[in-house]
Amino acid sequence: MNELKISDKAKEARNEYQRQWRQKNRDKLKKYNAAYWEKKAKQDETPLDRAIENYATDNRNNVTDKFSNELSVTHCFNCGEAFTPKRSDAKFCSSNCRVQYNRKNK
């Protein structure tokens, strides 16, 4: 990528401004940092983790036999939403979720 090259003097001025702003606005800085790390933790959580967590909480007492003919409610690997699959090996609630998941995990 082509990044703008700035002089050392400009970098020093920018850094000094940022230092002063952080000293004056400690409460805002704490708020921004907390929001950033919450967002980062949510991004690092995989859709499979969400699906497993949702499945564990929603279906704790709803254990089905592996060879049962009934299709049970399962959770989408992409969005984590509960759905009733049309096939026993379905992992996604829709083709849009399947495509989105595969694009994210290339």
C-alpha cells in the first residue's frame, strides 16, 4: 500500500498532540479502550464458538439420539441462529450464511 510519508518533525508534533490529548481526556480514553477490546473479543470469537455456546444453553436438557429419525433444532455455524435443518448434516441456516462463512474463512 502507498502510505503517506511525513517528516520526522510532523511525526513528533502529531505524537505530542496525541500525548496531550490522552492526558486531558483519560476518561474518554478508558471508554474508547473498553469499547475497542469488547469489539475485538467479539470478533475473535468464531461462529462455531457462538453456535456451540447457543446450543449448550438452549438445548442443555434436549439430548437426541444420534440415529434418531427426527431432525432436531441446530445452530448456524455463521450467525449462530437456531434453525430446523432439512438434512441431518446441515450446518447453515441458509445459503447466504454458507457463502458468507466460506468467504470469511478462506
